Amino acid sequence: MTELTELVHQRDLKSIRNWLTTTGTLEIAESISRLEAEQRAIVFRLLPKERSIDVFEMLDPALQQGIIKTMREGRVREILEEMEPDDRARLLDELPPTLAKWILEGLSLKERRLTSILLGYPEHSVGRIMSPEFVTLKIDMTAKEALAKVRDSGRGVEAIYLLPVVDEQEKLVDMIELGDLVLADPTAKLDALVSEEPYSIKANQNQETASRLLLEAGLMALPVVNDQDHLVGILTFDDAMEVLQESDTEDILRAGASEPLGAPYFSASLFTLTRTRAVWLMILALAATLTVNVLNFFQDALQSAITLTLFIPLLIGIGGNIGSQSATIIIRAMALGEVRFSDIFAVILREIRVGFFLGTTLGTIALLVVGPFFGWEIALVLGSSLLAIAVLAAFAGSLLPMLAKRIGIDPAVVSAPIISTLVDASGLIIYFCFAKIILT
């Protein structure tokens, strides 16, 4: 329990005001996010006016939406007017259309225009989260002239530390760091200060693709251009990190058979926590009926060699784990851009070989350990099955995520739980087939 939570439970408004005055903005935002909805609204109203906007921008959009519904009309418009256009657009995406329209109409002409530009791009595109305010410099400017323009036009611009340089046709040439501009010879032309390999991305490209590019290139900001290569915005480092955090969180949750909560953990209701898991559990339960049907089909073989049942948990566990390992590695490699669909055959061949080596190792150990106690025929069935299941699991774990991404499905959807369930059923078929061949 945080200090703020204790003060709220004590209903000590004076101490809450003192705490809000003396505590850092980040800690306030984190503490508010752990409160219940009604408590959150009360605390936010106690915030000093000059700090409330900074705290509001740090909150998750789902929490911002809840706070807005408890505020007076004038206060809502005041806070939304002061937000950065990209943060405002992200919030409006979360709101009901009628409320979003009402807020948009209440903004000043300038802020409404900037926000409408972002909302005009496709959902999940980088154009939706870029900063549309920037200071452009002409390629034929001197460093002195460029700094003068920054002083005149740079107030209120978010990405002032990296400045786009454009040519006579307003096409992007490169980005130049403000520090380099300050340290340059005042008479030096900008064309002598820019690099020959500029980075940029189209505004309709996916947010995650753009964010990965920014991270891999080691940039603080990434220029966003239209189809004519004209600069339309800047993707900043903090916005890119938010996108990657959301994407990685989504993948991790789906790999664990759950859906994203859409809000911080303590802000999510019990119904939400249940719903995000129940859907996956029902899907997995239906998939598990395959395993039940396989056992039912081979029940005669089980009755004639009851010892076979002892090793079913072992086979299911190993097969599922190998498939999950393979899927997790491939999904992560795809997310980082290390693996593309064009690499599918190389990836599958590589994973099959890994599965073969794992299966050979595990099968040999099983043969040597099980043979003296349960007979060499049972040991041979188990060892052969482990080899075949390991190869199958590695194959499925590498193939399914790549196919899913190819047809536009999030690879995490066919991640560990689904692959594990499918390998369970197919692994049992392999096991009982080997048993029929060897034991008869």
C-alpha cells in the first residue's frame, strides 16, 4: 500500500494536499494509478493546477478517460488544450465518439487542426502518434541563420533537440542535432553538417515498425514523411518506447494465454481480469478435447500395456515445452526484425535440426533409464517417441507463428499455449503408433 493510498483511506485531505505538493510528478502518477476510480477522481481534484496537466499526461489513456468523466466541462477543455497533440489524439481514440467530438470541438483552432491531422491517419499507423509540430531548416542556411530560426519558432515544439533539414522542394534531407548546430562554425552551411544516410519512415507505416527502426538506429527522433517525401511529423523516443512496451506486454500476455487488460493492473476490475483469461481458457479447453479423443481411440492399446500410461505426462510436458520454446524464440526474433517470412524454410530447417538433437539426447537418456526397470521394448517406444515429438514440436513452433504473421494474425495468438495443446494431441498419436509397431 502506497503512502497516498493510506492517506486516502484516512480521508485526510490536508495531508493529501501536502503530499501532492512535495512529491514528484512521476510518483504521483504511479500512486494515483493504484487507486480506485472514485478515489482517483478526488485526489486529482486536489492537485495544484500547474501540476495536474503534467500528471494527467503520464496516466494511462484508460485512467485519463475515467478522470475526464468526473471533471467539469471547463476543466476538461483546459487540460486537453495543454496536452501534446499526439497524447491528445491517443486519448480521443479511447473515448466514446460523441465525447471525443465534443472535446475536439472545444479546442482552439490551432490545437484542433493539429489533432485532426493525426486522427486522419489510419489506426496503428505512425502518423497517429507522431508530433506534428517541428521547426524545419533549409539546406542552404548557415548555422547562425538556423539557430536564429530555432529561437524564433522553437517555443512549445516537443522535438526541438533534433531538427529536420529540407531542400528547395520541401523534401526531407536529414536531421541535425541542436548540439551540433550550436557548436558549428556560425558561417558553416547546413549541407556540410548533414549525413548522407538519413533515416525516415512513411506516415502510414505501422507504429511498431517505426519504433523498432528508431531503436535499432539509435535515434532520439525519427522523421515521418508522406508519399512525396515531404516531412509531416516527428516520432519521438518516448512515444516509440510506449509503443514497444505495449506491444511486448501484449505478446507476453498472449504467450501466457491471456488478453491485454487495457489498463494498469490495480485499475482493472475483477470482471476484466476474469474475462481476459476465461476466453483463452475456453479455447484451450476445446483444443484439449483432441487429446481426450486420442486417448479414447487408443484405449485398447492402453489396456493391453498399462505401463504406457505412466509416461504420457512426460511426453506431453516435453513436447509442449519444446514447441513453446521454439515459438517464443521465433516470435521474438520476428518482433526484432531478425527473422522475416522469406526466411521461413531456413528457420524451419534450423529448428527441425534443433528438435532432432534435443530428441536424440532425451530419447537416449530415456532408453538407458527406463530400459532396466520397464523393459527394453517400452524404453524403445519412449525413446523413439521423444525423438519424433521433439522434431514435430520444433517444426510446429517455428512454422505456425510465421504463417500467422503472413496472413495478418498476431503471432502471439498462436504462441505457446496453442502450440503446446496441438503438440499434446499429435504427440500421443505418435506415441501410440510406435507402441503398436514395437510392442506387437
